[in-house]
Amino acid sequence: MRPMRWVKLDRPKSHPCVTAELIDMMTAADPLSGFPASSDSLPDPLSQGERLLLHLSSFLMGSFSLLFINLARSPKHLWFWAWVAGWAVVLVLHLAVVLAVSRKRPTSGFPSYQPVTASKAGGQIGH
């Protein structure tokens, strides 16, 4: 075997190396329009109930995936139960948090918000 210092390394022709010209071409390109996204185009955040449903659906899909993997790889030893049980504990904790938050937050009883204007404050805003 020859020593490495005598071996000529060939660069592949299909992948050009990064050159100054390539960097200039990349920086001269138009930037992407619409970034960062404006708040008008962003979706509303998910509510606690929607997040819980997302967690539940992820749990069900993940549990069935683990079941199929378990049955395909080692059908005589069912190891997926431990993982599903652990995830179920976390899901029950998530449900408890959602229920606790929904009980603390009244749906009515608060007066509607009305901003204080200079005329209502007698011109003394900030003093």
C-alpha cells in the first residue's frame, strides 16, 4: 500500500467547491420575501383543549406504532407496555393541568376592559 502523501485526491466534478464567485452569487440573490412572517399571517395559538387533543392523538398514534414495531420485531416479548404506560401518566398529568386551569379561569364575572383616556382621568395620566 502506498503512503497517503503520494495519492492524488480528485474532487468530484458534480459538486463545485465554495469559491469567491459562488459566495458573491449567493449574496447577490434576492432575499426571501415575507420573512419574518407578520403577525397577521401567523395562525392563532392553540387553546389548552386543542393542545390536549393533539397530545392525545400523538399518544394514540405513537402507542399503535410501538405495538406494531414490537409485534414485528419480538412478538414473544411485549416490551411496548412500559413505554405506553409512562406516556399515559404524562397524558393524565396534562389532562389534570387542563382541568385545573379551566376551573380557575371563570368564563364570566369580570367587567369588560375599557381603557382609561385623558378625559376620564381628568388629564392626570401618568402623574
